Amino acid sequence: MTAAPACAVETPDLCGAYPRLDEQQITELSRHGERRSVSPGDILHREGEQTREFIVILRGKVAVVEGDGAKQRTIAVHGPGRFLGELGLLIGQAGFVTAVVREPGEVLAVPADEVRTLVAGDPALGDLILRSYLTRRTLLIGLDAGFRIIGSRYSPDARRLREFAARNRIPHRWIDLEEDEAADALLRELRISPHDTPVVIWHGDQVLRNPTTAELAKAIGLLVPASSDAVCDVVVLGAGPAGLAASVYAASDGLTTVVLDAVATGGQAGTSSRIENYLGFPPGISGAELAERAVIQASKFGARLTIPAEASRLEPCEGHYGIIVEGECAVKAHAVIIATGARYRKLDVPHLEKFEGSGVYYAATPFELRMCRRSPVVVVGGGNSAAQAALYLNRNASSVRMLVRGSDVHASMSRYLADEIDRTPGIEIMYHTEVCELLGDRTLRAVRAQNTRTGELLEIQTSALFVFIGAEPHTEWLKGTLPLDNRGFVVTGQGTSPWGTLLPLETGYLGVFAAGDVRSGSVKRVASAVGEGAMAVRLVHERFTTTGSQ
């Protein structure tokens, strides 16, 4: 698709992505910005660069385009009353599209920092902008906008880059060396050998050759760890529901707050296609959207989110704690909230690693949904996560089989999900069934399963196996530092430490708390994780009154 010509037709509003501001809202914004005349060809913001201004079109038309030259395509055309930008403007990412003036006119430019403040103080305007930006991000992901990842589906590094982009809901396009006919021509054009893949093509012709996750994050504007001698009030480790809730409440209370996560915001909840029993969202909400909203809230109050940044050690210092990332002390804080959550448990079958990412998956997001088009899918597990995945994947799959070890799912699955599974055509539950072997060469071809009652062996044709069989805590890095139970979860609020009586949620160190799924005895639900994150912040204040740290 080529760039829009002059006098281009304005794009209709799509699912609330392109609303118009009313006169009162424009008047309010005008107090914080400046009006500018614009001419055809003027660039208002550019792909690959951080968007620093919120632009409202007063007169004329502006096209939002992706790519350069003959490969440029038009995403949308906006007229008076419309505003530009997308989610990156609110959270500090680089832009994934370019805005170019098509018809002369006038725009209102408001500094991004001013807009973030206005969004926080004006619920109506904030909700309009937030809903629009969330929808635009979804549209960009669906259009395969953003950077391109070129590589082999069998490459662990290509899988790492794809999963990072998908989990963080970063618009990108995957170009498969095995399937995409244009891949070879593109590599020749860039003078790159297939043996040198994966590569990331970003911002026109910028080539990142097998970048680390941190290098890719830096290129697209995500914050990376930066050592500092300054001691913040609170460091939150993990950006799942518990960690994000803690960061929102800590930052809104005026505490200097730093949040670190190894992979992406949202945690396990971020991989859920739809959470339908979370208070306040009767239609349901995807885990990714819930996380995006929380990130914006935390950023609005001043929390600094850094991804990817995996803590490897906790070091008590005199009066504070140091968090070690990649061998260096990345953050120093008076209080620590550990919310690193849990990771999905893996099947105990031979050669599992061989198929991970090329047939075996631990999440059901739009990234995985594309791989299941008109194909049979197998889901292992009988809990809520397995049910949500089955219902979501059933949209694209030709059939979905759920393999469950027990004889009933009602003990491990919410009633509303069990009822929906029962009335959904295309989903079959196979009880007393376990996976015993994975079949295939370089990709998964079939699953061999066994009925544990009859001993019967079944071969189920599938190229996509989704595993939801519980989780293990992400606490390997804490062994020998904090007390853990026999399953590896962090023990909190029990007994005393050498420095005094422990508060609820407090670990073996004063001022170090655990919240959410990582905590021993926690209720594995999003709502309870959010509650514990908020409670941990209140306890931080209580601890500060005894230590005088703040």
C-alpha cells in the first residue's frame, strides 16, 4: 500500500481508535501547548524516534504511515479534531509510525509530559486518550507494523526475540526463513547471510544482528538498568499484578519507586486471553490490556519501570538493600517488594526442549493464536488458565482437546469457565489422560498420550501443544538469602528476624516484603495478588516508621 495522496479520504473511526476531541477539550489542551501552521510534507513525528508531543489537528489532514519509499503504507488519515500518537507516547517508547502532513492547516502541539499530567487530572479526557491509544496499539500489532524480525523458526534466539516482542505487546512483523518467500530477497538486499540471522530491521534500514533482549529494548525506547549511587525508597521486583499494584500505590504515595522485570509486564496474568472474574470488568479484560493500563498508572505517578532486568541477588547494605542485575548493583533501595511470581511448570517428557517454541507453548496470546489457524490444538491442564486458553484458541483452531489427569475439572476450575467449556463446540475434555511422548522432527507433529485408567495409548495429531499444569516460584536467586518453604515459595510474616518482629508479608529481612504468587500460602488469583501488592506498600510505610529510612 503506498502513501496517501493529497486530499486523502479521512479514515473512519475504528473501534474507538480515532475519536474526535470536543471544543472544550481542545480549549483546555491549548492552555498547555502551542498552535503551529503546517504544510504538506511536514513530519510531525517519525518512526523510530520517541514521540515528545501530543498533536491535535485543528485544520488540514495528516496521514499516519509506516515504512519508507515504495514500501510505505498508510495506516490512517486524520482530519480536524483528531489527535495523533499511540501508547508509546504515554509510556516513553519510540514511535512505530510516522505522521506526515497531507493538506495544509494548523495543529496544536502539547508536550508529552503535560499530557500525562492532564490525563491524570481529567478523567474524561484521560479515558478517551487511553482507550484510543490501547486500541491503536492493538491495531498496529494486527497490521504487523513496527520492526521486523527475520530468522528461522527453529532458532532459539529468534524465538527469544519474538517472545519478548509478543509478551510486551510491541508491534512487529515476523519473517520466517522457512516460509516467507520474500525473506531471501530481503536478506540479499541487506547483504546478510541466513547464517547470521536472526536480525531485527528497525527504523528504515537500521539492522540489529542477533541483539540481546536488552539491546532490542534499548533500541525501541524501553528503559534499561542504569547503576546509580542514589537510594530510592522502594524497588519492586516483578511487574505482574502484585508488582504493578505495589508500584502504583508506592508511587502515588510519593515514594521514589523503581520496578524491574526480567521479561514483560503482566506476569502470568499477562498471557491470559481474557480474565472474566476480575472486579470492575464485567465484559472481561485481557491480561495484556490490564497490564498496559497498570503500567500507564504507575508511570503517571512517577514509577520507573525497567524491562528487561532480571535480579540475580539481594544484598543487604548498611541502611538499604542492593539489587544485583547482570553482575552489577543496578538499584539501591530502603525497602524491597518481591513480586517475581511463578513460572509455568513443564511436562516431564523426553525431548521437551526440542519443541519449545516450535510446537510447545506456555501462553495463549495473539502471537500463539496465529499459529493455530485451522489446525488441531492440544491443551494440557484442568485449571482456569487451561480453560481460558482452550476457549481463546478455539477461535482459530479446527478442534481443541483438553488433556486432564483427573476425573473432573470442577474442583480446579471456576464454575463459569467449566460451564462455558461444556457448551462450546469444538472443545473436548479427555479425562485420566497424560502426555507421555512428543512426536516430530524439527517441529511438533503429534502427541502420544495415555489413558491412566485403561492404559490405552493414543496418538493425537497436532502442531501446537499448550501446557498449563501449575507453576513453580521464581525464587532460585533467593536460595540461601531468604527463608523458602519446601516448594520454594517465600515464607513471610513468621517469627522474628535478628533485627526485630516481622510484619505480615515481611521476609527474613526487615523492609523486604513478598507479595503475590511468589509468596508461600498466597491465593493464586489476580485480585489477591493486586491486594497483596497494595498491602505491601502500607507495610513499607509502617516499617519506615520504625527504621526512620524514609
